Amino acid sequence: MSFLRSLIKLFYKLLLFAFITISFFTNNTSAQVAGSSNDSHPMHWARYWARGLFDRNLIYTTVWNVGNITDGGMTGGVGMRWPGSEGLNYLGGANFLIAAYVTDMAGYEGKVLPDEWEGTQFGIVSNAYLPHVSNATVAQLSSDRTHQQILQPMPGWFNDGFYGYIWGINEDVNNDGELAPSEDVNFNGVLDLNLEPPEGILKSMAISTDKRTWPQFWPGGSYVGDLRQPAGRPPRTLEPGLRSGKWNGEFKAGPIADQETVYLMDDHENDFWEDYTAYRYYPLKNDDGTPNTTKWKDPDVNKLGVRGMGVEIESRTYGWFHPLAEDILVSVYRARNYSDHNLDRVVTAYYADANIVEGNFNAVDYVVATFGAEDEGRLEFDILYQWHMFPDQLNVYQKVGVFGFGFLESPGIEYNGIDDDKDGMIDEDMADGIDNDGDWRPFEDIGLPDIAGTAGNGKWDTEDTNFNGALDTGEDVNRNDKLDFEPVNDDRGTDGIGPDENGWPGPDPDGSETNGAINIGEPNYDITDIDEADQAGLGHIYVWQPNKELRDQKTFWDKFLSKAEDPEIEETDENIAFVFGAKDVRLETIDALEQADRPVWKRFTIALLMGEDQEDIKRNKATMQSIYNDNYRFLTPPLQPTLISNVTDRKVQLYWDTDAENSKDPFFGLDFNGYRLYKSSDPEFLDIKTVTDAFGNVLLFEPLEIFDRSDDGLKGAHPIPFPNLGVHYDMGNNSGLKHSYVDTLVENGRRYFYAVTSIDAGNDYDFYDRGLVTENYPLQAMPSECAFNITVNEIGDVVFRDRNTAVCIPQESAAGYTEPHVDSLKIQHVSGYARGGTFNIDVFNKNHATEHLGDIYELTFEDDGWLTDKTPMYKWGSTSGITCVNITSGDTMFSLSYPGPSAFYKDAYKSMERGVFEGIKYDFNFPMEDVVDNDNDVRREISVITKNDQGRETNEWKLWDTDTKSNIRCEAIELSNAGIALPRDFDLIVYDHVVDTSYGIDNPLSAFQIYPLNFAVWDVTDPNNKIKMKISVQYEKNRTNGNHLPSEMFGQLWDSTRVVIRFPKSDNIVSAERYWASWNLRFLKPDFARKDTTVIPPSPGDVFSFRTERNPTADDVYRFTVDGGLWKAEDVKTTEDKKVYVVPDPYVAASSLEAIYELAGNSQRRVDFVNLPPKCTIYIFTASGELVRKIKHDDAFDVGRHSWDLTSEDGPEVSFGMYFFVVEAKGLKTQRGKFAIIK
């Protein structure tokens, strides 16, 4: 039974493996290739096959590093779906092919081969068909069944793992030996010097959105400025190079799309003609000029032999998340001839077998580009598209769309003296060292705003003195709150990245950036300017039923490639396939092209398109054409934030970084607007995808929160809608940016999925003038939002997630464990007299905080000394700086200093809110909201406390502190027009004798007379150093007593008495008045005592007190420590509220804790044992005492739960009924309980 139970437990995990591997090894070529010594031969590259998944826009498909799109005919494989992973299937398979007409060399073996030789011409076709092409097509196997005669992927272009060809990247991008949150690619909390590749049955090709797939360093010579020289074949590179740890992009050292792949393949294993015919073709020559007849699989690995044509193809696929381009994927193929022979007649083409939901009743049409030089080239766009003739008869609930391929780019013909692409240039060339179309622009030496000496000085000027791409303290020379630099334009250096772009690594080491001269690798010049190619254009279309024999290369060449110029479509109602491409292109040898300064690589680019209908797919092709014409530049969303989560009991804490706020769009510059927070119980967030378009189609996710900029005025519905959908983005309410969130509306034990996205402002014609964007580009655009993705397998395990997502399961800690925390009651106010505001210190990352248990943290402050300048009596000022230091380690958490309190209030809170320091988050808000940096602000947000502990207004402050018989009380504490708020605490004490004399003028016309007083006001802020205050007294005639002033009132508190607290002025202040006025206390009889004319003054010993709220100053010091984080056996409680129990109890058929898996809608049944100690054993019994299951629990201290899947020790699920449990842990009291399972 134990064996049976093991099979049941593994069933779900094995099912996915079975779906893919059984079909893969049944239908795929691996099942047909016999085992041989070639498997480990260095030139046998089939073991480097890898696969990538495009899932960032509405076209959901796989890509293989042998030129294929989709998994082809593999059972359980992924086709091309639209819209998204839940959409309909539209493409059975597609792949790139390259073919050439060559001359037979059979008569020249061992002879010197002349430049031109006689022989029969025949066609070589190199491709990599997966076995989906037709029923008659086999896997292109060699006759000895040792290999496939196809294109094969070159190793070194993806992370092949520790035992593979090359390992993964180093996470330490900053080279500081520490792991920053943004560097933790695999979220394991460990600084990995070599990342392991993603786990899976199939290898993953390098994909820009998953750094785990990137190689440790890229192959030598694979990008501009790479001087490393690879050796051998396959080429081996030992030095890391400039792009190690960066994406190896085509136009720069970074991606240009939201998702990209890159790989290189060649055809050296395609020995079909040598194997099956008498023809021979040898791409390489020996040193003596004879053909190199060495077989590629020669046992002597030191001998280099190749077959095929001797071509390499670099391929890239691009996908965009933006709604305007979400129906498009682009594949670029660059071919070069590394052989020793020119190839004079080459075809680059694409084969596709599209099935619009099903294979039958498909129809196809095409549009071939026309040209006109006066209209700058293309008038229409090359596109071939396919649709279903009877979509209403299909048994699907989704709308059936239109599928198509767009032809974007063909190899250039720069040698025939003809303007092939009708753009007004003849034989333009992407490798001639000339800016053929004159569109490269150097940096503009226009100077920096309000900074003298920067204009026209012959050098590129910037405020970014440390070249980190951000505005740091001290860099804002002109005080405009933005990082200023002169326009870079195309003068970006050989890496193609300028300081106005995301991911700028700093100036190029070779000095090419902003040097005023054209350098290879910069935009709009040679290899990065696709306008500088005299393209051949679409020269071949053939559509037919794919029930043909494609195994024979001669038949394939004659039938499908050597066609007339006019496209040909076979009439059929059956399944359709097509081939389209460019023909009669020359691929000369590398040496010949380099000597002639002509391009070594020839480009072929197609776009895979989807549309709602035929007109929509043409519009999408037009969109893609505009992207292409801009060298693939397109509207770019802000960078993804890095989201970090922390879970505790019924609480999820989230925080994220600020990198997105410096994101730069290629058209609009700095255009960041805000963040959106999403929460779901589904990994695809489908339960919150509820925002529909005008047609009722679900379009957008509903955010839990929107945190947008508070200063830009962009709120509510965005002025630019989604195209043709009648929907506008909600831009928020200018609530202000936040970088953390605490979710307490969660259930322990349940899995939640979170995502934080960044969104830009989009653009309208007035956005530049309003400061919403920093580049004035005349294009209306809806906002761009960054993507987010969480991938789970069929049994619900998370196998990949984007860095802006989190998967959280809140739960109780283990019994006896206290979470690390800062006890607010133990925060020590070591010195100073600050009071009021909010002062929250919380643990947001318990793993980091646990490393510093017991450390002492100290908070100190700076102030502007405004009160110190006014009087010698007090040393005081408004807060202008704050510093937090771990005085145990000496490390500074943060130190923020500003020129004045208004700047402090504006920026310091935001700076602290953005960060988590050693796992601790600080949220302060001192009483200084409206403080200004001048002497006119006499209040400085210092206020009398008139609220109770719950923050509610109360009249209790008006009462005497003592049990007085007096019927007067203090009705108001206020400031006169010239009064200055003193940030002190005061007691007014009544005596039985004269204790003071009021400050006044001995003049009957003066409001403040000189009186002997039986009361005094004391500054009691420091109880050990009380200070008697100078006071003025006024008896106001017209408030309650009319003109009658009884003589007994003078010198004591009476109805309508005004007491003004005063303090001395500094000697350097020239004034006739020696004292400043401060708080005015007005004593009156209350309204309910107005009818009684009797006044009862306070008695000796009566005390009236009032206190003020005030900000911290340089005298204030706070200290605190992180408590908890430890497990103690003596803290394990067995009281009713702390003992072990089961949830849910009773269990009725299902539970909200259970996740529904994708596989057949199943979910794993479970109950959870709660309040467990870290290590224990759980015994589960039936009501009759039979042991059902024994469970070992051994987990981290912060995990106090363990799930049981309701299966018995032997495997089957248990029946309904009452069950009992016993929990035993070494050294702890045994606990017992019961629970019910109800049908």
C-alpha cells in the first residue's frame, strides 16, 4: 500500500511530465534518433535545444532556438493562442528557413577548387521543422539515425546550468558583495555568484524577462564594441565582456521591447545531400585550397568539418505589452555566410501552417507592398492573413479573429546600382561607415538651465556628477527639482544607451558617449539604422495544402521556392499552409564583405499578427510598421518595481523600490505617474479582471489601490482612451505616491497574489507644458502600464514570478515564538522635549530584522534654531534634519539634512517612506505641516493640546487641575497678532499672597497695567528646572462685566481676565519692547454661569496647566531595539486560545484555503493544524482509535501551521466522520484535540 500511496502523491506532478515528455519523445525527433557517440560530440548541438514562452501580450506562444514558433504537433504542447493563454489556437507551427542554389563539388575532392567550378547546381534547404509539417514528413533524420539534418542552436546563448555549456549570471550587479533586493533574481535571499536556470523538463532559452535564463557572459563578438575573440567551434569565450549581467540587445545593452529572446543557430549538421544523394558541397576550404571534406562528426574532435551551406543565423523575437501593440510579435533573423564560398542565389523565407481554431474552411489573402519614391517608399504593407470562412459555426464562445504574417524587412541589395526599396537612396549600406540618410544627431551644446558657462563650451554638461542616472543630494545646482543634462540625441556611445534611458550604466569606457562624433553602435547609424539597407522586398508567396512530401529538398526547392514573381494561391477548402520570403539574395563570404565595407549580416524580419477582423489586422500591421520605422522604438512603460513581502498573523506587509520613478520613455522622457496595487486569490488575477470595454469585453484589472503623483493635476479619466474601445485609464485622485501597504483583510493559511505596477502619464498635446512629460513629442498616447506575471504549473506550484509580484500566505507563528517587532512602549526618549505627531516604527522584513536583534538604534535631529535667534532663554528650532544610526554596529540607516523645515517636511517623510532599513520601516509625521522658512511664521505648527488620547476634541483642558470652587475657567489659549508660539509646557499657580508683578506700563491708557499678582505662570517643561515667566494682565471691560470693574478683582484671576505669557528678546534685536508676547490665556465665567453675577475666583493652591505639541530638535534623542525573533519553550502556551486546533472545523466538502489547480479544475483537499511548535509529531486517529496518519512537522519558527491533505498513511482519502489528534514535541506538554469531516 505504501507504493500505491507514493504513486497517488506523485500523480499530479508526474501528469505534467507525462503530457510533455511522452508526446515529445513519441512525436519528436528524439524518439527517432538512435543513441550514438555523436550525442557528446562537441559539434552535435541537438542537446542545446531550448524553448521560451512569450506571455506578455495577447499572443501567447512558445519559441524554439531552432527558428520555430509554437510547439508544433507535440501532444500537450503549446500552440499560438489569442487573446492570451485562455484564447483560441491559431497557429499549428511556423519556422524560418534559408536555402541556396550551389554547385556540386563531387569532382573536386582532393583538388584545388577554382573560384568558379563546373558542376550540377542543386538547392540546399536548411530549416528545423518540428514534426508537424505534414503527415508525410518525417523528422529529417540521417540514414544512420544519429542526428537530424537541420539547423541547430549554437551553445553559449543561454544558461545551461552547472553541468552544461555555460552557467548563469552573477547577481552582484553592483559589485559590492551584498545582495540588494533588486539583485535577488530568484528571490532566495542569497547572493548567487552563478544563477541556476529555471527548473523544468525542457531547457529555457535566454529571455529578457527572466535573468535566470541568461548566460554568465555572452559569446565573444556578439555585440558592438566586443573585442573578445572566440576560439574554436563551437566558439568558446573565456572573458566576461562588457555586457556580462546585462541583456544582449540588438540596438543597445538592454531590451527595446517588453519581452525579447536571442539565440544563434547554424546548418553545419545538414548533411542531407551527402547522405542521400551523389551530390557534394563542402563550405570550407583547406589551407591548400582543396575542399575540406572532414565530416562534422569526425571522431577526431580537433578536426573541423561542416556541412550545409555554412551559414549562421542570429534570431531575436520581440513582444510589447502596450495595448497598441499587444497583438504583435516580431522575429528578426540575421544571416551571414561564414563559409569560404559566395552564395549567389539565396532564399530567406518563412513557413507557416495556420489553423483558425480548426484546419478546415480557412481562407487566405495578401497585400504586397507598392512603392513610390515621392512618398518616401512604401505605400502599402506586405501582409498575408488567414481567417475562417464560417466562424459562427465553430463551437467556441470567443470571437474568432484573423491571423497573419507581416513582412517587414528583407536582405539588402547594396551592389546592383538600383533603388530596390524606392526610398530615394541607391545601394545604401548598413556597414559602409556612412550615415546614408543623414538622420544621426550629436548632443546639443545648449547649456543647462540657469547655470552659466555650460552653453557652447564644447562638452556635454550634466548635473549628474556621479553618473548614476538619479538626482542626488547636492547635484541640483539650479534648484529646479529635476536632473538636468544637455540633450544626448543619438550621441550615446557604442553600447547604445544614453543617460536619458533606463538602465544607463554610465559613460562608455571607450569615450564614445557624447563625444560629438558618430560611433558604431549608436542609433540611426549603420547597423542600428534599418533605413540604411536597400531592401529586396517580398519576392515570394506560395500557398498550398500541407499534405505534400517535404522531406525531399530538391522537391521543396523546385516546388515551393523557385516560384515566379507573382504570388500563387492554390484553391482549396481544406487546411492551408504558406511560404513567403525574399529570393535571389547574395550572401558573400565574411572576408569579401569586410574588405568591401559591406554588411556581413543580412536581415529578414517578419511580424506575427492578430486582429479582430481583416481591417484590424491591417491596422496592427501599420502599427508594427511604425515601430519598425523607428528602429523598433515604441512607447515604453516605466520599469517594474521590486516588490518585497512580509507575512505575519493575519497581516501582509508589502513594500517596493523607487526605480520606476526615474523611468524614461523613448518619446516622452520622464513621464512616470504612479503605482497600482493588485490583490487576487488567483495567480492569473482573473477574479479582479472586471473592467470591461464599450463592447462588454473584459479588458483591465481592478486595482486595490492607486498611488499617483499629488503634484501633477492628472486625475480621473485619462484624456486619451484605448483605441476603438471606449475605455479610459483611471489616473487616481492625486493622493500621493506610496511605497508600502499593509493588508489586514486576509485569512490565515490562504494564498494571496499581489502585484504592484508602475504607470506613466501617457501624452496629450499640452502634457509637456504642464510638466507631465519632459520631451515634447507630438503624439497622443494612452498611459503605458508595466506588465506583471505569476506562472504556476498544473499542480499549483509557482514556477516563475515577476519581480513586481508577491505570493503570500499569512499565518500564525510557531507556538513559543514571538515575531521580531519594535515595542512602541519601549521607545526611549533619552533627551529633548518633543511631543506629538505620529511616530511609527515597524518591522517590514523580519528576516533582515532578525539579524539585528538587540541592536540599539538611535534617532537624532537637526533644527533651524529660529527661536534661539529670538531669545537667549531657549535653544529651539523647527526640524530640518533626521539621522538614524545603529549604534551597535555603527552603520547609518539614513541621514537626511535640509536647508529649512519646509524642505524637510516636503522631502524627508517621503524619503523615509520609500525605504526599509535593516528590515525596519519608519513612518513619522511631526507637528510642522505648514511651517515656512522665515520669521513671519510665528506659530511654527506648535499648538496647545486640546485633544484626548483618542484624538478627539475635548473641553477637559479648560478645567483646573485641582478641585477648585471657582466658577471661572480658561475659555481660550491663543496668540495675538504679534504673538509667538512657545513650544513649552506651563502651570498657572494661585497663591495666598503676592508672588509676582505683572509686566505693563504705568499709564491709565495702557491695556496692560502693572499689578501685584497672587498667581504666577511657570515653564515646567523641564520639571527639574522650572522657570517663572514674565506675564502681562488685562481686565477686559466689555466682555462680561460691562464697565463695572470691582476693585477686588485686581491682582487676581477674575471673569474676563487676559493673561499674556512673555519672554525676553535677544540683545541683538533693536526694539523698544523688551519682551516677546506668546500665549494669551482668557479666563471667563462659562455660559451656564452667566445669570449669576457672583464671581468666585480660584483659591490658593489651585493650578491650571496646559501643554503644547512640538517638533523634535537637536536636543531630542530617541533609542529603541528590535525585540522578539526568538523561540522559547517556556513561552509555549496550552491555554484555550493558544492550544493546537484544526481549521476548518468542521471540514465540509471543501475549504477556502484550497487553491483550484489548472489541471481539470481540481483542488487538493486540506485542513490545517494551527499553533504547532517548530518541531513536533502529529498523530491522527479515527473515533475507534485506529491510526490514520502520522505527520512530522519541522519548519521555521515563524511557521505555526501544517497542512494535511486528508489522505491516510496508505494513500487513499479518508472517509467522513470524527477524528482525534495528538501532538507530541520533545520537552513540551502533549496536546490533544478533535475535528470533524462532513460530507
